[in-house]
Amino acid sequence: MKTFAVVAVVTALVLAVGAPAYAFNCPNLIRQANEQIAKMDQNSDKVKQAKTLVAEADTLHKAGNHADSVKKAEEALALLK
């Protein structure tokens, strides 16, 4: 039983430390995507799609949904390659 308590505490600490770090990754990915978009043809369908994904990532980040925000920002960056 004591082992379970230790595992639970360690898990809680990892999540508490990991979530804020994950949250700080969103703005970096969004910034990278926006910088890449700025260098490309703004009329390109690919760029238009990426802008939509970046806007969604920003909205999700502001709502505190960092995992989905990172996914959207990474989708945008992949699209721009």
C-alpha cells in the first residue's frame, strides 16, 4: 500500500511539473509557424490552411487546452514544410 502512495505522489509531481512546461511550448510553436507563414506566399492554399491551424492553436492555448494546441501548431508547421 505504501508503494502505491509513493507512485501516486510521484505521478502527481510529474504531471504538475510537466503541464506548465507543455503550456509554454504552445507559444513557441505558434511563433515558429507565424514566422514561417510570413516568409511564404500569402495566397497559397497551404499557407491559408496553416493560418487557420495556428489560429485554432492560439485559441486552444488561451483556453488552457495545451495538448491540442501543440497538436494544431505542429500540424501547421508540418504543412508549411
